Amino acid sequence: SAFEKHILITGGAGFIGSHVVRLFVTKYPQYKIINLDALTYAGNLENLKDIEQSANYFFEKANILELAAIKDIFAKHSITDVIHLAAESHVDRSILSPMDFIYTNIVGTVNLLQTAKDVWKGEYEKHRFYHVSTDEVYGTLGEEGLFTETTPYSPNSPYSASKASSDHFVRAYGETYGLHYVLTNCSNNYGPNHFPEKLIPLFINNIINKKPLPVYGKGENTRDWLYVIDHARAIDTVFHNGKNHETYNIGGFNEWKNIDLIKLLCTQMDEKLGRIPGESEQLISYVTDRPGHDLRYAIDATKINKELGWSPSVTFEQGLSATIDWFLNNKAWLENVTSGDYQHYYENQYNKG
Ligand code: NAD
């Protein structure tokens, strides 16, 4: 083949995956990029319509639970590397239906590992399995301290337990069979294409529509926020320069109490929408806390910074402002997603006639 690498990116129609696919397709025309996605409620190919005609981009609709389908795709595209993002990703959904998380996040990941192990056997040093994970595997912090790469795993939700399990399987395939892998644990992402069940896009949408802003508990929970495009840049860095069998934490040293974040969001949106200062804050409404709600996540991103030279490209104020602008300029996207119409994009685009 004329391509240097044939990279399988799973979950490429999702929020983070779409930014990773776009970055790799545009920055590396010498790589063939194969986006594998089952197009669950969270997958939206509209996220990629600007690059779907690129000569190095291919889409495969498949479920990582189907081992035979994965094997076929590995063979068809002579896959040389995997960047694995496909997952069930929403904590609230994991509380309602944990089994979906166990299947996709654990069994699905092992299906990919097993296929990579069999297909690449004898030449593991030529291939790389990159597993994308979350800081939520570390559990919760008190008021002090930061998660480092050596913090013991202590997941509290079915979502984080399933991600923790998948991380352990990746490590085990490295230790037991010699598969070459890298693993990253990233803090909360925000940015364009974020599915509006998550806090920031949900609140942007509600502020636009003057609907209540439901805040869990007292809004004291603290999260460390990273602009999704900076996460994609970090994945590019670790994919190319990360050391085999290593974990890197990804974050921007950017902690926000939920309530402070919401107030900043309200201030920026009042300004952009030409509303009276303080108007949107009045939409805040406190609701019963999520069960097992982790108090605080915060990432120590020293390793990726010192060893690989990565750091975020935007401040939170800049990233949040760009995110709000994106949602205000892409109201059709937001309406398609909230109405469910986006799910017809694949049928219209790929199954013509
Ligand atoms: P997302 O829910 O937006 O996207 C997930 C994608 O995976 C969707 O396109 C979906 O269709 C696909 N998918 C789900 N189940 C599948 C299956 N069985 N087979 C094939 N495809 C399937 O999620 P996201 O927020 O973009 O997260 C991507 C990855 O990054 C996940 O592994 C998540 O754990 C991790 N992560 C997310 C965050 C965050 O803040 N969103 C932070 C750190 C790590």
C-alpha cells in the first residue's frame, strides 16, 4: 500500500474520536485512517462531514462486540495500529444500565486486543495499541492532591469501573503477550460536537432556550477541564512519541468547581447573547446529587509535559468562549442531536439508493 500506516480509530464518530480522526486525516495524508464506529446514540457522522471525502479516510460501521467483524476489518485494511476510543461514556447512563458498559468497554476492548495480538503476532514492535481512558479510574480526591500515573485505581461508578477494567486488560496483554501499547488517562473534555447530555453543552443549550440549569448537590464537585482539541493533540503526541508500556495522564491544571464554571458560562453567554448581566444565572436550580458522585478530580500532567513536551494550547476562558461560539453557530447540529434527526445522517449519506 502507498500508506505508511493503516490506523484503526474506534469511536471516531463520537465527541473526542471525531476530533482525533480529523487531526490525523488532515495532518497525516501519508496514513490511512479507518474510523470504526457502531453509531450508537452518541455516534454522529455529521461531526466528520468536512473530511469524509478525503482520500485517506475510510468509515466502517461495526460493533466492537462482534469479533468476526473486527477480524474482517483488520484483514481488509491491513491494520497496523489502533487508537481505541469507542466506549459507553456517560456516567448517569452507567448507573441506569451498567451491563452496556461492561459489554462495550470491557468485552469490546478485549475483542480488539485479542485481534491485534493474533494478527500482529511475531512483530509486535512494528505495531502500537493506543488505549484512551479517563482519570475517573482513580476515584475521587479530597480538597488536596492530584492524580498521578501511580495513583492506585479506585473507580466508584459503573462507568469508571468498566474503564478501569479495560485499562487492566490492555496492560495484561502487554505483560502477558508482549503487545506494544500506550495508555492515557485524561480529565473531562469540552468543546465542539460535545453531546448535549453532558454538563457544558447541556447548559449552553438550556441557556439559549432559557431553561433551568440543574446543578447536582451544592455545585461543589470539582472537575479538571480540557479543550477537546488539546486532548486530540495530546493523543497525537503520545501515539508518536510515547514510550511502549507507559501510561500518561492528560490534563491542563484547570480545576473548576461546578458552580463557578456555571457562573463563568452564564457570564460569557449573557455577553454573547446580549442579555442583561446576571440574567442567565437566575436559571440555576439545585437538584439532588448523583449517587456516588466523586467530589474532585484533578490531574497532575507533569509527565506528559516534561517527557513529551505537550501542554494545552488554549486557556479555559478561550476554550469555553470558542465552544459557546461553535454551539451558537451550529444551531442546526444542536437541533438535529436534540431531536434525534442526526441518526439519519448515516442512512442518507452512506446507503443512497
Ligand atoms: P462518546 O460517547 O461521544 O463517543 C463514543 C463513540 O463510540 C460513539 O461514536 C459510539 O457510537 C461509539 N461506540 C459506542 N459503543 C460502541 C461499540 N460497541 N462498538 C463500536 N463503537 C461504539 O465518547 P467520548 O466522550 O468521545 O469518549 C471517547 C473515549 O474517551 C471513551 O473511551 C472515554 O472513556 C474516553 N474519555 C472521555 C472523556 C470525556 O470527557 N468525554 C475524558 C477522558 C476519556
